[in-house]
Amino acid sequence: MNNTTKKILNELEKTQKIFWNISHQTAEFISMLIKIRKPDEVLEIGTSNGYSALWIADALDYNKKGHLTTIEFYEERQSIAKSNFCTAGLEHLITPIQGPALEILKNYDKSPDIVFLDANKSQYIDYFNLTDEKLNSGSIILADNVLSHSEKVKPFVDAITRDERYQSEILDLPAGLLMALKL
């Protein structure tokens, strides 16, 4: 990770609660997973100020391959994120899309290797239903806040843990991270 990216991430960690960013520990885990898995395409639903996207893009840069598409509903947050991507020099690895994720996902035509859910918790089940058919065997779904927002994400957690096409586990990271592998 270059010094500029480290500096940006350190600054963004100070605003974690304002922008609902994932924890540092969760970011480290996702970064390591991406370095191991070496995905061609990552889809993030919920950009916020770009904190997790920077971790993802940095890992893609480390791998010398891959691309991130990240969706954010709020224009102001997307603007902040884009600025952070450019300052870090990682914008060439990221396609930011601003708008309602459910509408955008209907037209999303890629087959992501990793999907990261960190947006409207009550819509996780809808994000799952819209991305499942696009995923190949070996694809991974990550969902943050499955412990901290357990009631809101319950329909999603119940659906994916009962789905025999997925092997899943809830990791004891801050807020809880569900990881599911499509078999």
C-alpha cells in the first residue's frame, strides 16, 4: 500500500461512524481475501466515502489485475469517494456508479468473483436475489453488519444459509461479516 493511500485511509478512519465505514479489521480481512482469491471483478454495494473501496482497489493493484464496480445511492458520498480514489491514484481500477442499487443491479451484466454488501441492510435479500444468478461457482459473497443489524439482515442470512448452493459462515469481526462461497 502506498503512503498516500495509507494517509487517506487513516483520515477516513476518523470519520468511520459518520460514513458507516467497515472496521479496520474487516477491511484487512477483505484485502487479504482479495489478494488470495485474485478476482477479475469485484462488486461493492455501498461505497459511502470510499473507505472499503480503497482497500479493495489497493488489493487489486497488489495483484496487478482486477476491477471494482462500486454502487452508492448518495451523490455527495459518491463525490467524496471519487475524490479519494483519484488522490490515492487508484481510480483506474474503480468504476463508481451513483444511484439506487436495486435499479442498477437489474442492468449489471458482469459475473463478479466477489460481491461485498454494505448498503441498506433491509435490502440485502434483494441484492442477493439480483446478484445470485450472475455468480459462478467459486464466487464469494461478503456481507457486513450481519451481527450489528441482525434483525434487518435476517431474511438474507436465512436465505443464504439455507441455500444448498452456498457454503457460508459468519465471521466474528466487528459488526459481523458473513462470507458465503457459491459451490
